[in-house]
Amino acid sequence: METVRNGGYVEGHETVRMKKRGEIIHISLNVSPIIDAEGTIIGASAIGIDITARKKVEEELRESEAQFRQLAESLPQLVWMAGPDGPSPT
């Protein structure tokens, strides 16, 4: 809020909130100052976007990458990949 008090704009600030029924949701906030005709900051305007689904997909991707990395590191032999030009060692 200090940024907004100084006339700045906050974009994409991620935070976690709880709904009335106890459900946790992830929110991305954009906040800007409201300035009167004299240039005095008289309030703030905030727009919140629910990014819970995006956060879930990001976590699933991290878990998938970790599983793949663990599998690749546990392979004791040399692994070969084939591309359009034929096999190449990795």
C-alpha cells in the first residue's frame, strides 16, 4: 500500500484469501491510487482476479517436472533420444 500512497501503481500482486466458507483462493491484485482534481490521493482502486486454477496447474507442472527429473536421475545407463536427423546421445 505504500506504493499506492506515494502515487504508484501495483500490478500483479499475488496473495491468498479465504472465502466465507473457508475455501482458500489465490488472487492477483492490481491497485492504483484515486486522485482528486487537486492531485491529492483520496483512495485506492483495486481489481482482484482469481488465479486459483492457474496456481493449481503451476503446482501440477512442478510435481510432474520433479517426477521426470527423479526418473531421469535414477536411470543407470546412457539414454538416447532420436530427432528428425536420427539418434543423438544425451
